[in-house]
Amino acid sequence: MVTAVGKARFVRGEWLKPGVVVVEAGHDVGDVEFDGAVPRASLLAAVPGGVGP
């Protein structure tokens, strides 16, 4: 899953399927609710970091 919504924490962790790979395309604050995504994601490229600008 690649996110580029532009709204902080828009994608809730419970929406994610177990084992999903999450790639954040945000800048400062992620589109994915980090704490909710950690138990479900097999890999999480979080913001800051992600894929960057």
C-alpha cells in the first residue's frame, strides 16, 4: 500500500490487512495511523523517512 493522501493519520490501522507493506509518501506527518499500523504491517516505511519529498 502506498499512501499519498496528504491528511495526517487519515488511514486507520484497523483498515489494514494483516501482513500489508505500507509505504508513506508524506513529508512531515504520515497518512497512516502509525500505532495502529505497527501490529498489522509486515513492513512500514514511516514518516519522517518514508519515500521523502
